[in-house]
Amino acid sequence: MTSTGRLWFAEEGEDWAVIQGRRAQQLPGFLRQLRDRSALYADRLSGRDPAAAGSLEGLAGLPFTTKDDLRDGQAEPAEDQVLGLQQAVPTSAIEQVISSSGTTGNPVYFGLTRRDRETWTEAIGAFYATAGIGPGSVAGLSTGMPIVAGGVPYADGIRNAGGALVWFGGQTTPRMVTTIERLRVNTLVATASFVTMFAEKIEEVLGHPARELGVRTIISGGEPGMGLPDVRAAVMEKWGAERISEVMGLGDVMPGLWAECEAGTGMHFTAVRDVLVELIDPATGDQLPWETGAEGELVYTTIRREATPVLRFRSRDHVVITGMECSCGRKTPKIRCIGRTDDMLIYKAMNVFPTALREVALGAAPGEVHEVVKVRKESADQVRFDEAIPLQVQPLGPLDEAQESSLRQRIEAAVRERLRVRVAVELVEPGTFTITGDKNSLVTTGPPVAPRPGAQVHADERRTTRSGS
């Protein structure tokens, strides 16, 4: 294939099986060090022969690591292990500490040795180069906290990719707006919800739309959303953007793991020298083949990380592989993230992600409803729905009774046709939902908000009269 961009690492153009095989050969040495240096893994790897794990098949027999494992390991840190049981180097060797965002519980802290920081900077450079940053990019970073994975590590990676870093996050909204205007930022790095929210704030502050600022490349991650066609189209129109690159990473593993190239057909795996990635069935834990159309959960092993390594870390990110080759010349897999396995809902015998419900709802009513869509639950831990899933949707403007009925019917029919589940659409008053810019704010779950008059009755009536799927 002919490359239309630039490959950061030469091996990005090699066959995926070759790349994976090379990383797997490093497993025995990694496992020995992990067993000997990390209290978290000493018991887990006790009695296991590291030499038997020099392949992907051998890796499959090793235990998974979860976020709770890391969090529990830091519950009572010792003086010589400030980062808990996971820590695999002396505290004196740690050069930087980063924090998870804490969106799924108490934050977890991770450490970097000097070598870790250097390898991260190089790998995140590859991540941002894939996403479109290079010489001439004036890149606005919206992260407000330097300690999180999207803080200093992202800043280092942007500079390494050749971009001019404008770290404007963490200021007041008017100052953020004037900063990107005055410095002529042409590349915006932010979550999907921040990108949408900030476009509205720009018009409030400057009196003209965001599309007049000159931001032509948007790099967005931190939450599912920017891979949805309707969200992407709306964002490009608001900003006058010429390119949107979706990205994804994890502080537990590496902040930059997947990035979308100029082809715009999915995120490539970019951490080819540092991380071994598996695709598993989230229900059984079995490895799945890397092939177009496959769906599963991503699992990571940090082959080169020294301070706080992880073995078979379950990301809970549920993805679909959109291709194994690309016009850009890369042969690393391309994916879309379709939700988190722990966010999955069950309607009778069917599984569905809130992000999928949102995608279909927006597609059924383009330009008619707000970007935020809410699944109403009876309790915070509700997963199963035996009746139609209550889906709260906010019209962008006033509707008469006939228009409300049409909107509900179109969304409900589209969801049933595309996802084979039923929803009961509950319309809420314009202005009920807002975009905060916080991670994961576009698709929310929780207790009900005030519905439009008659909407709740309508939804309840539909659930009592529709019994089939």
C-alpha cells in the first residue's frame, strides 16, 4: 500500500502477527521481573514457568488484572511502596507520578521511572503523529490537571510529535477562549463532550461561531462519542474542521494507545514497541482472533514499563475491529470503541451499550435533539431491563403533540430495527440537559429528570401494552 502520511515506527507497516510475535518473545523476561519485583504479582505468578509464556497462547493461561486489583493494592501503601503492591521499583527510582481520572471510583496512582517517561514520550509522539500533529500544528491541550494521564504525558507527546503546545486548560472559560483565538490554535485536543461544550462557549464569549477561529484538526478521546457519524458531522460543522481524529489510551497502561490516521476509518494501535494487546471475549475471557468485524474487550500487558507494570489488564473497553490494513500504510488493527463492558445493558436476552442507543437516537432525529441522551434507571446498579428501556431525549426546540409523537416513534422504531431492543422515549424540556465537558457526560445513566408533561405517562403506557420483542 502507498502511505499518504508518515509512520513514526517502521514496524507499524509490518504484518500485525509479526509485531505481536516480537512482543510475545519478551514475555518470559518481563514475567520474571514482575514476579520478583512486584508484590501484586509475586503470588499470582508463583509456581508458573515464565519460559512457557513466550507466545500469545502461553499468555492466555495467566491471570487478568483489574482496576480494583490496582486500587485495592494502594489501600494501605507502605513507606517503601508509595504506589502500593503494584510498584516494581524503589521509590527513589520514580521520576513522576500520574493519576487516573477517578471517573469509576477513587483515583489510582501510577509511577514512571526515567526510562518509562522517555519511552512514553516517544510512544505518545507516535500516537499524536498518527492523529495529525506535526510541524506547523499549534495544538491546544484542554486538560485541566497536569497530574492525570492526559496532562504532562500528553504535553510531552505533543511536543515530541513536532507540535507547538498551547496548554490552555484549567483557566477560566473566557481566558481559554481568548487564548486559542490569540495564539491561532489550529488543532484542538479534548474530550468529545468538551469539544461540543466549548464551541457553544466560544460563541457566547466572542460573539461569533467557533468555525471562524481556524481550528481545522480535532483530536478527541477520553470517552466514546467521536466515532459516531452524527456526532462527528455535528462537530465538524460547528468548528469548520477538516479532520477529526479519535484517540484512546489508559493511564493504567499508557495514555496514548490508539489513534486515527488521515483515512478516518478507525483508530490504529500505536504503542507497538511497548505494549502487548489482546482481544478477548468479555464473558469467557477467551482470546479472540484479530480480524475485521471481530468484537471484544481489550486487554493489555506493559512489556517495557518499569515502575508500575500490569499483566493482562482488563480495560473494559469493548471495541469492534474496522480493518487490518489501511491506505496510510499501517497494518496495525483499526478499531472503534463501542462502549465499556461494565456499562452494558441487558434487554431481555439482548446486550446493548448506552452509546449505541445514543448513536441511533441522534441518527433517527438529526438536528432535532440534544447530544446528551440519558438512560433512566430504577437504581444505580440496574443492568437488566425486562420492559422497554427508558430513554430520555431532549428536543432542541418546542414541539406540538403531533411532532412529539412522531419524534418518539421514529427513535423507538430505529432502535428496534438496528439494535433489536425496545426503548420507551421520554421527552424532557429544552434546557434540561447540558454538556459539562466532563469525561463521559454525553451518555448518562441515573434517576429520572423531570419529563415533559405527559411524557412519563406515555412511556409507562407503552411498556404495559408492548410485551414482545
